[in-house]
Amino acid sequence: MTRLEYRGKMILAPMVKVGTLPMRLLALEYGADIVYTEEIIDMRLLGSERVENKLLGTIDYIDRRDNSLVFRTCSKEKDRLVLQIGTADGDRAAAAARKVEKDISGFDVNMGCPKG
């Protein structure tokens, strides 16, 4: 992961259901320096498979249980992207960080809300 500098930056904060790839790219286009994903629960990310989507030019994390999209990113945001993980367990958070570290620049842990 690249080290991010936060001083003097315009940042798109994590927002439920809004921090998806199209919104993050739009925020970058309009001047954001750093963008956050929506909160992703650790178990969903850990249960996903990393897939290179050549048609869209994206990296997709697909839930192995139901083939749903868990997380999508692309090279345009890689050096300015922070993934927010929702967790109740530090070891699972660390495992999730290791899983996505090639595709993001920062990792934000949310342990403040009840998680299963």
C-alpha cells in the first residue's frame, strides 16, 4: 500500500451505499484527493474471490456463496483509495487487509458498530 498524506486534502468520506466505484471516480474527477469505500463487512470480503474483470477494466471481489459483487475497484483510484472494513475481530480485519492490499492505498477499521 502507498502511504497516504491527509493534510490539506479533499476527502470523500465513507458513506453507506454511496461509496461504490462510480461515485468514487466521480469524486476524483471533481477534485477529491482520497476516496473511501462504503463499509464492507470482514466476513464478506474474506469469503470473496479476487477476479480481474477484463471487460470493465476492474478488479472485482465476488462472494463465492452467491456470486454477488462485494467490492470493485480500478487502476484510476488505486493510489487514492481507502477501504473501510466493518469488523469485531482484529485478526479478521488483518486478514481482510492482506487480501486487498495490492488494490488499495489505505485500510480503515470500523469496530465501533455491532458486528457478528
